[in-house]
Amino acid sequence: MKIGNITLPEQPLFLAPMEDVTDPSFRHICKEYGADVMYTEFISCDGLIRDGRKSVAKLDIYDVERPIGIQIYGHEIEPMVEAALIAAGAAPEMIDINFGCPVKKIAGRGAGSGMMKDVPKMVEMTRQIVEAVDIPVTVKTRLGWDEESKNICEIAERLQDVGIKALTIHGRTRAQMYTGVADWTLIGEVKNNPRINIPIIGNGDITSAQIAKEMFDNYGVDGIMIGRATYGRPWIFKEIRHFLTTGELLLQPSVSERVELSKRHLELSLRMKGDRGGILEMRRHFSTYFKGLPNFKETRMKLVTSNESEEIVDILNTISEKWCDYDFTSTIPDSVYK
């Protein structure tokens, strides 16, 4: 599979851009577990233009992450073009336009999935960004604004016609937010449209290796993007790749393996964000890496309130000793192993 001049493996696996989750340290971990392509956390075009500290920091990318795209969002064309040029200056492999975020403060202003209510503006914004930068431009979007306006088939053709090199489709409308079940039917229709010749990447409810294979097989998508299922489970990329290759399921990582992963993740986070920022960034991950451990509340509270890296490492070592015999397979739904 190719996105512009970027060559990817067959059936590539993408890490979805997620605010306050897919920072450089988490992306690094996901890469180690087999993510083929990643995007930064989404970045406000206004924040980039105004040189906002938080927005500019999101431009930090590392060679180990490549190929990587920088995702931007906004509701006005000129600032988005300017932001795309700034982002391209950080030397990513791609610029991704966020036409999919359903959050009210973004979509309500006409950015993210809000742009689906103004398709001509969406297409014109995309056209101008494609013409402004000299690297591939990709788009992430949804099926439509609501049940009555699922216009992704039209949108896909029009975005392809103005030059995007790949399209990621989340199988929900904006009105659904993240509720209900992702509908891949229209994703399949876009992929099988004879007019479409760019890669189509499916997104939504990929929670197991079997489901990933099912979506590849049933809908013919070129790639799959995984978002919320990576919370506390970055090894899902390894699980999926192993299953696609061998048809066999991997066992869940043991407690000691999760502890070592947590230490590795903490080390990366401290190195990239400093002591305070690195520890704060890790708190959401500590809670999810050990989700399912019995009688874990008190220990979890210590993990997510400690401000000292040495103390955190001591707590992690205690977890490895106290729950050494726990089998995480028991916390995964039976359907995952059938």
C-alpha cells in the first residue's frame, strides 16, 4: 500500500490521533508493538499560528515514529492553510486534516466533523492545503453529520478529486459521538466504489485481532486505524499482526511484562516531558495498564498521585510481586478468544 510516495506494508495498522493520549512517549511504545503509521494529537490551527506553547509542542516528532502525520483542525480556510505550512515545516511524512472530531467545542464551531455540514467549504479547504504543501495530505472524517445526512460517498469522491492521498473513515456519524456500534457498511461502499483509487482506512470498534481481520476480509479496506482500544493495550498492534499472519492468538501480557512496559513508558515520558510533565502524562496510562487486577484500588491511587519517579518505580515493583500469578486472560471477553 502507498500513500503518495510513502510505501507501507500490506494491511497496515494505524494509531488514531487522540488528544492527551497519543503523545510522543505513547506513540513510541505503540511503534515498538507494531503500529505502522501514527498521527500526532490533533492540533488547533489557531494555536499554531499564534505560536501557542501547547500547540507548538505537539509538533515534536522523533525518527523512531516515522512514518508519521501531523493532524490539524480549524474552521476557516486561510488559517488552516497557514497552519499546514507550519506543520509541514516540522518534516512529517503527511499532513492530516481532522474532519471527524465530534466534540461540541470543536464541531460546534464548524471544525472537525462540523465541516461535514458545509461540504463545499470542506472541499475548498482541502484543495488549498493540498496545493500549499509538498507532502501528502490525508483526511480523517465520519459517515456524516447525522443519520439523515450520511454523505461520505460523495465526500470521498470530492476529496479525492482535489488531491488527498488517503482517507480514514470512522464508522459513526457526528450525532452518534462514540455511542452505538460503528457501521462499516458505508466504509465498504466507499472502498468498492470504482471511482475511488486512493487508500481507504477503516476506523471504529476495532477491539480484537479477530475483528480487525473481519473488517479487512468483509470490507476490503486498505488499512485499519485503532483508537480507544489502545488505551492500556498498545500491544493490540502486535496481537493483530500476529493473527493476520498466523491465524493464532497471542496470550495477554503478564503482570510482570506490564510492569516492565510501564517502567519503559515512564522512562520515555520523563525524558521527553521532564519530571513533572512526564509523571502527569503517565497517570492515565497507569490506570489502564493494570485494569482488571483485583483489589487494586489503593495501589492505583498511589500510582496516580505520586509525584516522585523513584516512588512510582517502587510501587510498580510491588505490583509485580503482589500480583505475580494473576492471569489477565480472565479479564478479556470470551468472544475475543473464539
